[in-house]
Amino acid sequence: MFVRHLSVADFRSWPSAELAFEPGPSVLVGANGQGKTNLIEALGYVATLGSHRVPTDAPLVRHGAERAVVRCALVAGGRELRVELEITPGRANKARLNGAPQPKARDVLGALRWVLFAPEDLAIVRGDPSERRRFLDELVIARTPRLAGVRSDYERVLRQRAALLKSSGQARRGGSAGSAGSVEATLDVWDAHLAEHGAELLAARLVAVRALRPHAVAAYGQVAPASADLTLHYACGLAGVLPELDADEVPEVEALRAALLAELARMRPTELERGVNLVGPHRDELDLGIGPLPVRGYASHGEGWSVALALRLGSYELLREEAVADAAPVLVLDDVFAELDAGRREQLALVAAKAEQSIVTAAVLSDVPEQLAGACYEVSAGTVSRVR
């Protein structure tokens, strides 16, 4: 797979921009603040319907504009696919595939498969557990795009259930036993929804971690050969209910659903007292370690970069291994070579050079290894021009 063409209108800092790409490596060069990452972000929106920099769509629309438009032409297996996305803050985004309107924007997920390595990835290693859950869910959806709907449904259930828990707490404090009982009866319905969607999401995460592990461990061994081994373990709140989880086995979805329902019943008094959702995959963690020590709190800055790089390279190798019909993912490296030492640069460049398409951004061309000396574009003063 490769991106043949990208165009944007009123996206971030760009009133408009167009780029024609080719297979192999492409480098976008320009000083900081010229909009290189904005173009990468537009490409990422096609792949994920989200930004790796901000949690909402509003900042993606250029100041003063009502909406942003991203168009992308992709080639896989000798066939071209055209994707168009219209981003309008406060309203449902619109999507087209080959000119045909799609019922939901998420129907375009899977058209572009990509793996991005960016400076923000250090948050996967050093940030809160939510960063690692987000990383896992992105990988899950890249492998099985329909699970974007499952995750969206799960998040909707969490919001509704949290509101009910809060309402019940207020009713109890107000002495309204009847109102509190009605809320708790309604909770049974939302518990069933949480268990249904949560079990499917949890199963997909467990499978993804097991599939990712050998690739990430191998990648870490390449980028940090003198270090102890990288370890990955999915820490699940149901481990006390399903002991097989600690043995790295993946239970059937039905078993996970039943375990979630049982744990929800056990924890309901505490949830009602606290007014928050305490059970489900939104509470889980991806534990990362180097040898016997956890990465968070113990890894050096260089080790942190190595772990982040290994997770992304492992993801790329996994998706490439699973690719069908010449749909290996596009590898995108956003301003990361300047952050890496010579050894890590070399290992990253070796992988990127083998990709069907890699897109690299850098402030200066000298930051980019020679293995990636392909097409070169200069980004400056609101323009993009090919210089090589």
C-alpha cells in the first residue's frame, strides 16, 4: 500500500496544500512551525479518524474556517481508493469512498493502514495508563476496523452509566429511596451493555498484546542490544476472577462477559458510593518492563525512547505480517531522527527503507539517514515543493 496523493483545505495552518507521493521513502523538510506535522496529521486522520496531538477535532480546522477537508488517494494491490473526509466541529463528520457518501465516517477506517512514530510516543512509556490503552486500541482497530464501533459503543455506555451512578448517589443523599431504586434497576440494563461491548474490546486487546509481544521484544533487542529484555503484560482487573489471564491465555468472549457481569455485581455498592465506573477495560493497564523493573519510573530517557520505538516497530511488523492484497502499512516518522542516537537511527532507517512507503519529516535534511534518500519536499512559507 502507498499514498499516491494528499490534499487538504482549511486543515490546521493550511488554507490548501497538495502532495503527490510515490512508493519508497519521501522526506518533508522544513523549519519548525512550517506545517510539516500538520500534513502528517491530516494523513493520520484518514487512517484513524483522530489526531495524535489533540483529543478533539476543533483545533484541526483552520482559524476562521467552518470546516476542513482532507482528500487522499491510496493504491493497494494495483487498485486505487479515494477517501474524502469533511471535518466540522460540533457536527458529525462526513466521509466519501470513491465519491460515494458513507453512512458513518468510521466506515472509511481500514482504507489507509499506517504506523506513526512521533515525539508524542514517549507518552506511551512515561504517561498515564490511558496513553497505553489508547496505543492498544489503535492497534486493535488497525487490525480489525469494525472494533472502532465497539469501542465507541463502550465509551457511550461508560458515559451513560457514570451519569446514572452519580444520579443514584444524589438520590441516596437526598433520602429518596424510590428514586435510588429506579436508578439501580436501570443500571442492570447498562451493566449488560458494558459487559457485552467491554468483553469484545477486552478480548481484542488480549489477542493484540499476545500477537505484538514477539515483534516488540525483537525490535527492542535490535535498538537496545545491550539492555535486558523488554516485557509486555496486560494487567486486567478480571485477573482475580479469571486466573487464566495471568497465564497469558485469552478466554472466550462469553467468559469475559460473564466475568464482567459478576464483577459489576460485586462492585456495585462501591460504585454507587463513589459515583464512578470501577469495572471494565477502561481501568486496565499495559505493563511495560525492562528485565525485572517497570519502565515507568525506572527507565532512562534513552531506554524510554527505545521502548516507544520498539512498540511502534513491533506494530509495523505485526501489521505487515498480517497484511493481505499488498496492503502493508505506510510507515510515517514525524521529526524523530533528531531525538535518536546513531544506533537507534540506524535501526529505524533499516526498517523504514524496507517499507513499501515511508514518509519522514525533519527540520534539516542532514537528520535523515542516507538509506531514506528518496523523494524530497520542501515545506516553507505555506507552500510545498518537490526539490528532489
